[in-house]
Amino acid sequence: MLTLPLEPTDDRANPFFKDAAGCAKWLGQLQLTNLQLAHSLLFTQINELNRYPMRGLERLNTMELLRETVGYVQDDYAKKLIAKPLPLNESELMVFIAIVQLWQGMVLGYQRCLQDYIAGDKQLAKQGALLCQRCLLYSGLEILEHLRTGYEFDAKLWNQLHELYAFAEEQNFESAEVNDPLNQKYPRSSCRGIYVKTLLACYARPAELTRSQLQLLDNWLTQWSGTVTVERSYTASKGDAQPLATDLSSTRGLQPVKHVVHSATMRYLAMVPLSKLLRVKTILLQQGQTPRQVNLCEHRNSNDCIEFLTFLHQCWCEDHSTRFGERQPVALHAQLCYKPEGIYAHLSGKPFRQPGRDNALGNTARKQIEAFGRVLQDAHNKELLEMGYPLETWKFENESISGARLTREDTFGGRLSYNQLVALRPSDAGNFMLGTTAWANVTRAGQLQIGVRYMPGSAEAVSMRATGVNQTVSEKYVPAFLLPAVAALNAPASLIIPRDWFQPDRVVEILHQNGEKKNVKMWFSVERGIDYERVSFTPAY
């Protein structure tokens, strides 16, 4: 039976509106020009309303009136968090917490109504499916807000979601469609559709997705969730997409069916129909149809959609154990640095300076090159740290030949973004490896976690400047990194340069640590991040 952990109402509660008519009048006077104030007022009044004793149907009508304004203000307020590095700073974190709390306030409001429904309120007798759908909807939005922002959510939200769906099953209205007028394109929705959508969104490796991809995923799942059934048992055929399983009594989401033990509370999502849908849309795009023609989106190109559809098929419908470079647990720590200037300093053993400018650390490094043929990188860690080039200690969670998952040991440190250049040195290695952040997430304990995708080869810190006439960038040197060719990976040599420096056929001068110079011609861009671009090159004669 559904348990609703609600505080009792309080006669002393005094919201600005005490019925639907009063709510409509208040909303009509609410000024939305000051977004922070409007959000604060909505949060305060909804919390006060949730404490206020009132009839179930009147509360439901009031909550329904609040939905549109809450949705508008939440969407606008959440724009303050777009593309923010993690962890959030104090003001950004306050915005995030306020958004999450308002979604939870909506959940509690509808749970008040559901409580009255369960208690036998005759005026709500026909509203059970709608009430449960709304509770699931706002529970899902609370979870999605965590996914979009990159913060791990409390496992209690899984319990909340599972219990609500179990109640919908118990009442036999899990598949009943109810009106949801705020979604103009798909104005009918069911408890099962919302439940499936939330489960699949969390299983799509959301930490690896950008905010815009998560929004696209949300739109697609609104369409597709109806193709997925939730069953109490399953059958699986070799070669077909295997079912995914979830336990209604647990505090976790989906798992591969081979990893679970069947029980009465286990439910199975049949993935074959969704697998076929994804493959058909991919084929149609490959044959030349546009994303709009295959009912995907308006403003994305076909290649991006094909790539995203393929990624989702891998997440939902393919055996994860067959992925290339399966990651294994390791017991290592690593030192990590970021930002091109910091990476240059630790790879070369000295801060970046315009060549020709003498400095003590540079003289020492030059003598090491003369004596040993390289900079002794450990020699100047203390000096580099004092000069503002920090090294952070991270723990490896697992690693493969292509990348690693790491957790920062401290809850404080620098902020990292998706697709940012980093360098790390495992505790059992002497040299730094270059990589880029494939995803970032903050745990419930406040620790930053990242996935790092390694770049091939051992990077060399070099200085680079543009040459020739008609230069569109400064003639000063900038820090850059040279990656050698790696025959085993069929990877040619490449150059890591500052973002927005690339131009096809541009000739640049490369200055090595030993003073050797050579000119190369940039050929094409291999990949691009927020603070770097990796480009191929050929010798320039």
C-alpha cells in the first residue's frame, strides 16, 4: 500500500490564496519580471498551501491552476544553470536547490489530494489516475533536474517513484490516459508512460549528455514511452534487445535482466519495440529523410540525430559487457591538473612564458634538458603549486585502455565542465596523460566525479605561434601539446591547440622544449572541446 510521509495540516497556515478562485486572482497579479522574487513567492505560497487544511477537490483545482506558472518560472530559472561547470558555486547551488524544492512542493500538493482520494473522498473518486500521474510527473521532473544539472539525487526519490507506480498498478489505472494540457503536442499521458520515461532517462548515461541532449531525450521519450510495456514476467529471444528490470521495493532504477533475481516486486521493460523504433528512424535518416520528417526534432541535423539514436540504442538495447575496452576496478590514485596553462606547467616542469624571457625555473629546466634530455617533472611541483598551478588528488574507480572514472578525494577544488582538457598522472606512472572530460557529476557527499577519455600517446608540451601573412590570431606564442602517432591505434600525430585557433592550411611554428623549431600546416579538426581543439597536421616546407 502507498505510504505518504506527509506532515499533518496546520490551522495556523495562512497562504495568500485559500481556494482556486483566490489562486487565479493571485497568479494574475504575480509579477514575473523579477524571476528570483517570483520563484521565491511561488515556493513560499505552495509550501504554505501544502500545510493549509482544505477540501481535496478544491486543493486539486488550485494545484492545476498553479501548474502553468510554475512550469514557466522553473524553465526560466533553470537557464541560470546552463553549461555551468561542476561543482556549482554557492549562488548557482542555491538556484538548483530552489528549483528542486519547488518540484517537490508540487509533488506534496498532489500527494495531499491523493491522500484524500485514498481516504475515500467522493469528490475525488474519479481522479485517482490523474492524481497519481501528476505525482509521478513532478517526481520525475525532480529527478530530471538533478540529471540536467549533474548532481546525484537522493535514493529516496526512487522509492517515491516506485511506490507511486505500484499504487497505480494496484488501482488498475497505470495505463489510463489523463489530460495533460501543458504538453500541447502530446496532451494525453499515463502513469506508465511517465514511469517508463523517467526510468529510461536515468538509464541513458545522462552524465555523458549535454543539457540540450537531455532536453531532446525528454521530448523523444514523451513520444516513445508508450511503446514500452511494464510486465511482471518476461521472455527473451537470442538476438533481440533484452528486457530491462526494476524492483518496485528498491531504491535504484533499471538494471540488465541478467543481473537480477526474480521476485514479486520485480518489473520488466520489454525493449524490442523500442529497439526496432530506434533502428527504423536511424535507417530513414541514413536514407536521406530529415529529422523533421521522421518526427524527431526541428532544428537538429541528421548526423547528430543518427549519432544520438545510436548512443541510445547502445544504452538501452545492447549488452554493455560487449563494449570495447570494458573497464576494470583499479586501486590507484592520480594527480590531476586542468586548464592549458596548468597542464603545460606540469608537463614541462615550468610555467608557460613567451620564449626568450629568462626566469629561474626556466634556467633550471633548460639545464635538466641538457643533462638528462628531458625535464625532471617531479622536481618543481612545490614551486608550481606556489605559482598557482594546483595538482589535485583523485581516486580511480575503474579504468580501461580508453579512459577512466575518477572521484576527487576532497569536496573542494577546481570546477570542471563537459569536454574540458585535463592531464592526469597515475600514482604508479612517471608521466602525465592528456584526456578530456567525457562527463562530470557531483555525488551526494559533495565529491566531484568525472569520466576521462584518454588521448592517444604521450603528450609533449610545446609553444606555438602563427606564421606568414594575413594572420587572424596573435603572433605571440601560446601553449600547445604534441601527440605522437600511435601505430597500434592507427592514430596519426596530432596537435592540441587553443580553441578557435584552427584554420585549414594555416602554417604554425612549433617550438620544442629543447629549442628546436619546425613549421607545420594544420590540416583538419579531429575534435573540439570547450578550451581546446585537436587537429591533424603535415610538415610545412
